[in-house]
Amino acid sequence: MATAPRRPPFRPLTRLWRALSGGTGWKGIAGQLAFAGLLAWLAFDIVTNAQDNLRAQHIASGFGFLSGTAGFSVNQALIRYSEADTYLRVFEVGLLNTLLVSILGIVFATIIGFAVALGRLSPNWLLARLSGGYVEIIRNLPLLFQLLFWYLAVLATLPNPRQSLSVFGLAFLNNRGFVVPHVVPQQGAGVFVVAFLAAIAASLVMTAYARRRLYRYGERLRVWPFALALLAGLPLLSLILFGAPASFDLPVLRGFNFAGGTRVTPEFVALTIALSTYTAAFIAEIVRGGLLAVPKGQMEAGASLGLSRPAILRLVIIPQAMRLILPPLTNQYLNLTKNSSLAVAIGYPDLFSVFAGTTLSQTGQAVEIIAMTMAVYLAISLVTSALMNLYGWRIARGQPA
């Protein structure tokens, strides 16, 4: 009768000794202790030197400056802000502006990148060459140059407000930005949003069920008519029962500018376009490489089943390629978020511009402000990586190794 092999005894102290000594005994431990002491001495010297410099310039250390009055305006704020608000409010405004341009940039860059990658692999000669030219041109030009191009050469040359380009008389484009109708929520807004989200959730559940039936039993269920009925029916029912969810405040030209509506600043538009198009060029190559890494036999197998080329890409090729695409794709998302700090070049009020720039120059609290800014960018990067790792884990769980 075979016996199971004996497990070696668990000896945590032995493992700790090997980890510290590096397999070289006391010499390894002495070397690591000396290196740790050197790092501690450098850290102590940096801290004491910073404290001496702050004391010599009569600058109090700490975060008490956050309660001081900012005294400057910000041309774009997602929350209520005035010059009488505190530096902490400035931090919140800059953080929200950074998150806004980063999230929109990631969404647009992903869409453009996937579209360009599929265009490069298209059998259409012209589309493949245009997609290749886009990638080669955009990714070989500096991001700062592209940012200034969109801001100075494109948006700044638009007409003034009195000669604005009109979009059906509802929205207006000029050198001061894009003025669109302002949405004013009404009493039925909450119910409308809940109904719409419920319709989306139900549609996703039906789609997941249909996909599971297709993969397990080869049975194809048509769920799009029911999903479309939910997406249209539930919000329509809330409109009938609770009234319109919102009204619109239309922009009107008064004098030399528009009154009413919501103005999207040219700095925000230029930054979003530059970040999206630049990052999309790199994403396109990542996606193209991932798709080409899938064996050609998979495409032929899908064609033998009678699937169209879009269906083969969506159901066969892309799901297998995503495991290869996700790691470098995550890196591009992180680069886009960090590249948003170039907004200072065109005056977009992101975190780096209004907090690590204007606030730092007014208060002189360099250590605290830089530390808070670094912590924010680090937190955004860690959260982005965690979400992408979670998505990658879900993909890997549903596929064979």
C-alpha cells in the first residue's frame, strides 16, 4: 500500500534566516543590515534638511494650510467653487478634473485603438493603409506637440462667439469652447435613472444567460428584441407615471458671449483629444499583436461553422487574445493618467496645475503638496491596476489554461 510522501516540517525561523542571509550566512545578514542603516541615515538626513530649510524660510510644516483661503478662480469645476473656498476645495476640484479627463481619455482611446487595430487587419487595402499611417504618424510625434496642435492650431482658430458654428441652433462651437444645453433635473429624474439602470442590468443578465446557453448547448437565443423593449419600455413608463426627468436650459447669445447652457472649455477638449488619439495609437498595436497571436486555425474553424468575420472576431478571436492584450493595455491606461499632467501646458485646471502649481506657489508647502499629489497618482494607478487584474482574472477563469 503506497504511502503519501512526507511533507517537510514547517520551520519559519529557518526560512527567515535563509531570506535574510541570502544563502551566505552572517555575511549576507551583515550586508543587508548595513544597507538598511544607510537608507535610514539618508532618510533622516533628507527629513532634517527639509525641516531646516522650512524653518529658515519661516514656513510652517503640516497640513494646516489646507484650511486657508485660495483666493484664485478655476475656469472648470465639477463641484461648486469660488475664490473664497479653501485650498482643500482646490485639491478636490483638481482631483475631479483629473479623473474626468483620465476616464474619458481611457474610454475614447480604447474605442479608437480597437477600431484602428481591426482596420489594420482588414482585407480592405485602403482601410489597412490608412490605419497603419495613423499609427505610424501619431505615435512618433511627441504628446506635448499634439496637445499644442489641437489647442493652438485647431481650437484657437475657431470663430469668436458672435460667429459661432451652430449645431441645429442648440449647441455652438467657438474659440471659447463648445456651448451645449444645460440639463436641469426635475422630480422624475431619480425614478428615470433607476428605471434605465434596471433595464441595463436586466439586459446584461439576459445576454449572459444567452451566451451561456450558446457555449454549453449550442443553442442560440435571440435576446436583443427583449433587451431593446426593456431599454425603451422602462424609461418610457417612468416618463408616463412621473413626468419628464429633466428640462434644458438652452444657450442664448447676449452681447459678446453666450448666457445659459454649459460651456465645455477648449482646454478640456484639446487635452481629451490629444490623450485619446495618442494613446490609441499604442493600444492599436497592442491589440493587433494580441489578435495575430491567436492561431489562424481558430479563424478557419469559425468560418467552417458558418460564422461571419465580425462574429468570429467577437466570439472566437478577441476573447482568446484578451489575456495577451490586458497587461500592456493596463500600462497604457496608467500612462494616459500620468500624461494628463501635461494639462499645465495649456491651462487646464487638473490636479497638477491648480494644486501642485498655483497652490504650491502661493503657500510654499512643497513637501506636503508634492506628497499629496504623488499619493493621488499612486492611488489612481493602483486602483486601475486592480480593476484590470480583476477583469483579467475573470477572463482567465472562463478559459482553459
